[in-house]
Amino acid sequence: MVVLDIEEMGPVINRLRRAQGQIGGVIRLIEEGRDCKDVVTQLAAASRALDRAGFAIVATGLEQCLTAPEGVDPADREAMEKLFLTLA
């Protein structure tokens, strides 16, 4: 099983906090009746931030699989592949 190291997840957490703020911005824009372009632009930025966070998590998991001294467990390999494809 691949377990995330909290110390390596600092940049991911920052990215997720940024996405959280962007989603709050989207809600405010909609509540204020702002232009569609502004809403979609902000929503796209939040989506990109979430995608990047997801890929960073998968990359960390893959790195752990590749550097494991006991080798790669086939179940872990399959799980990481499924996670990657979920984001693709």
C-alpha cells in the first residue's frame, strides 16, 4: 500500500488551498451575478489546480513504488495505474 508522506505533501496542500480559494471565488462571482467569462475563467483555474494536485499525489506514489527496497507490489502498481487513469 502506498502511503503519502505528509512532509512531501506541503506543495500539494498549498495547491489545494489555492483551489479552495478559487472555488470560493467562483461561488462569490455567481452570487454577485458576474459575467460568465469571469466565472468560467476562475472555474478553469480551480480545475487546473486540482488536476495538478492529483498528478503530484500520483507522482509521489509512483516514486515510492519505484524506490521501495522490496520492489513493487503488483497490487500497488495496479492501484497507481488506476489512480493515474482517473485523472487522465
